[in-house]
Amino acid sequence: MTEQKEPLKPNDFPLEAEQGRVCRQDGKPIARTNTDAMAHEIAERLNADEQRREEDKWSA
């Protein structure tokens, strides 16, 4: 995976996976992986984490 230079913001979500890359909503890649399956898994986990964070923010 490559290192990201700027932190993800709420409007970058949901992330998408394509051709071994994890991409923001605007299509800019944030990470490259060895396999498509790994990219999908990372995107799903980051999206779920962000969704929980947003829910926690509104429930407080």
C-alpha cells in the first residue's frame, strides 16, 4: 500500500475499490494493493469505520 499525504475527510466517503486501488469519491487513488479483493476489503472497512464515526458524532 502507498502512503497517503493528506488525511481523509468526511466528503471523501464512501471509498471505492477498483483495479487494486482504493479511491476517494472524486476518483483520486489513496492506496494501491496487491489484489482487487484486498482493495475491496480495505474500502469496506474504512467506509464502515467512517459510518460509525458519523453515527457517534450525531448521537452525542
